[in-house]
Amino acid sequence: MEANTTENAGNNSVRVLMLPMLGHGHISPFLQLAKKLTERGIHIYLCSTPINLNSISKKITGKYSESIQLVEFHLQELPELPSRYHTTDGLPSHLLPIFFNSLKLSNPEIHNIIESLKPDLVIYDKAFARFSVSPLYTFPSVWLHIVSAASLSYTFHLTSNSGTEYPFPSIYLRDFELRRLLTTIGRNALDPCEDSPIPLLVNTCRAMEGKYLDHHASSTNLKVLPVGPLIPSSPNSTGESGDDDIELMNWLGQKSEHSTVFASFGTMYFLSKEEIQEIAFGLELSNVNFIWALGSPKGEQRRLDEILPEGFLERVKDKGRIVQGWVPQAKILGHSSIGGLLSHCGWTSTSEGIEFGVPTMAMPMAFEQPITGRVLVENGVAIEVMRDENGRLQREEIARVIKDVVFGGAGETMRQKIKDLRKKIKSEEKENLDGLLTLIIQLSNKNSSHGINIARA
């Protein structure tokens, strides 16, 4: 649906336009922030491509249906990039350069949307800065970085040519990880993009990353505010429903407490056959129950019998379920049978794991994920699956970590750490939101008499 007027926004409402990167992993935290802001009296325009909005609309119901308006944004049409690929979800890797070129060419349309809506504030996804989508400086603006503060701090340090050693030794990239990052996204992925004084919101909290927030603020002289973690507060608040998951959840319900591993590697990275085989053997060697969400690029569905080890499905038929389509991740993580999350270390996925009290077995694949994994390890809520010196997965190491979490004492130790961490996270939620609302009032040139409630608990 399109929103070209402000007819649904009260004259006195502060109106905020949100521009997330075009994929579920980015849109989801923006939507959670939108819901928090509307509960404090702010009207939201959430802008994305039609294919993304079709999914988002199912999650905007009830009290949010009038205060969050969806705004269509159309990528620059290119012959190689039909509309079904106007999202990063399931996008084949060979189309990534074309996708980002289309996004760059669409900068004028983004500016036209801003000019048409005339919002009081624009919240841009920090990822846009990598691909030459520039803020329209005639409107108050902030960035939102949807992953860890450590990734911001560390990558800025890498590119700032400071000549100094990074002060936090638990955060680092191995040579193969840095090469993979540059190969996957390109060198502009490490562009610090801190050449303008736009405030920066980060999808994190001081309980987990206070020192990284402070370090980045002091390194860049930017105003940096934590606003996270921006995740659904319960399995039923995600809009995930339907009959397709009933059999899977019934199967999970038959397993004993903390006995089952949920393996999931996101929607932007697709495992190679070699990686699939090592993970499969690792799961089999560990002898645990498991649910494995095994994704493929759009239009490239792979046959399980061609990519899994010979006889694997038969050998694990009583212990495992492999799902190639959508899975109700929040419901799975919220189930008492889940004892661990085998994860690519996407920030949203692992934050959901913390929300539902699930330890992470960190298996970073690409992008900033190795940094995320090490933040989790530093906080005592994850164990990293170590690779060999060439970056290859090893089935024995995968099995060792899984067994340590599910059968050993590591799982229970991490669950207690997560419980303590969640209390700290909850205790700072109101302060973080109030800080953001104060910033919005300052930037939008409106005051608290215009419908924003800062005092509400």
C-alpha cells in the first residue's frame, strides 16, 4: 500500500519515516522499533519494496494498523533483477552486485518519497551508507545500525588508519574472515561512513556492549544511542501462525527439555555442499535431536539427497527434521525442548536466542558475523565452533561443541548467564527509549506537548 499523504497522522503527531535495508533481517528490528515508538505517540511510515511489504503487512495488526503506514518503494528496474528479487531474502549471491547497483540508482526515488511525505525525522538503515544511498539533509535524520556495536567499532578502527591496536582483544577477525567479508560484500562494506554528524542509533544495549558504544562514540565524535535489542517479546508477537508448522511443533513437543538443537543460518548466506556435509556429520556425531532450517536461493531449491551425506536422512529420521522452507523461528526458540541454537551469528537471530534463554553455538559464516559471535562468547552466552586455518568447518569440532552444550555442563552455565543478562537488558529498556524520544523531539523541532509520552513506563 502507498502512503503519499499525512491523512492518518494527527496534525500534532511527530511523523517518522523509516528506511530499512530491503530484507527481513533488517526490516524486523525497524518494525520492532516502530511499534515501540507508536506506543509513545509517534506516527510511523515504514518504507520498503512491495515484496517485503507483503510480508510486513501481516505483522501490523490491531492497535498498530493506523499508526504504522506502509510506503511502497520501487527499485530501479533492471532486466537481470525482476521484482521477486527486490529483497535480499533468498537472493542468489551472483545477483548481489546487480541488486546493490539498482539500489544506488534508486536514490532519487528515495529522496522523492521523503520530499512527498515531509516527515519530521528520517531513520535510515546504516547499511544504506555502504551503497551510496545518501541522506536528504534538508530533513532531520539519524542512522540505525541493526547489528552489534562491536562491529561498528572494530570496522571503523580497521579503516581509520589510526596506527593503534584495537583496545579489546576479544574482538578480532582472522585473515580468512576478513578476506571473506571483502569478497562477500566488497571493500565498500568497510567504509566507515562517519563523515557527517548524523546521530547513530544501535540495535544493542549497554549491558552487552557498553564499552563498544563508548569507544565508537569517542572515535567518531558522533552521538551514539543504544535502542535494542529490537526483537519480538514473545513467540506469538511475530505474526508467525498457520497450519504448516503444527507437525513440526508437535514433533518438538515429544522431545525432552533442552534436548534439541535448532540449526539456522539466515536468509542471506547459503551453505555450500561441503559446509552442509560437515554440519550434517557434526549433528549425527553429536547424537542430538535437531531441527535444521536449510535455506536455498530463490529458484534454486536443492534436492536433499544430492547435498546431504549418503544415507543421512535415513540414519537420523527419528532424531532430526530438515525444513527447506519457512520455519517459525521464535516459536521454536521459545519451546522448552530447545537446548541450543547452532547459528551463523546473525545479530537478530542470536538476540532472539537470548530473549528465549537459549545458548548459542556460534558458527559465523560471513559479513560481520564473526564479530557478533565473539561478543556473545565474551558475554558468556555462546561457544564458538572453531574452523581450521583455512576457514573450513570440521565435523568433529561441531559435534564437540554441540555435545558440550546439550549433554555437558556448558548449556546450563550459559542459561544462567543468559538469565542474568536478560534482567540487565530489561532494566535499561525504558532509559534507552526515553533517550531516543528526547533525541527525536530535539531533531524534529517539536516538544513533548505534541503527543510524545516520555514519562510512560
